[in-house]
Amino acid sequence: MTAGDEVNEAARIQQSARHGRVLGSKALLERLTVDGPTEMGIDPARLEYEPLESLEGVTEKAIRDAGHLAVVDLHEHLGRAALA
């Protein structure tokens, strides 16, 4: 995978984050430091990922380019400090 592919996938995730969603890919969250999720108020054990293509309102382009990516809506998991 090239940097261009990753940028394209990130753009599709961003486009799909509508109606207050804060989407994060599994790959991104796995790259965080050990304390990273805790500092943001996220409990990794409670995250339930789903394919981007299964989210309501996702465009055909997002499905084509990144539909297979595992994502989670972090809005309900983020601590208040992370949203400030």
C-alpha cells in the first residue's frame, strides 16, 4: 500500500463521518501508543468495528475505495477532554 492509498482511504472515512460521527479505522487505533486510547478516554476492549460499507449514507466511491476497512464510531467512546 502506498501513502497515496492511505490518504485516499482516510478521505473516504472522513467523507463518511456524517451526523456527528467521529470515525476511526482499526489500523489507526492499533498504531496508537499503549496509553494513547486511555488518554483520549477510549477503552479499546469496548470497541466494536464494522466495515465502512455497512454504515448508513456511505457513498459508492467510499465503498469502492475503502468499503472493506474496519471502522468504529468513536464519538460515544471519546472522553469529554478529547472532544474539547
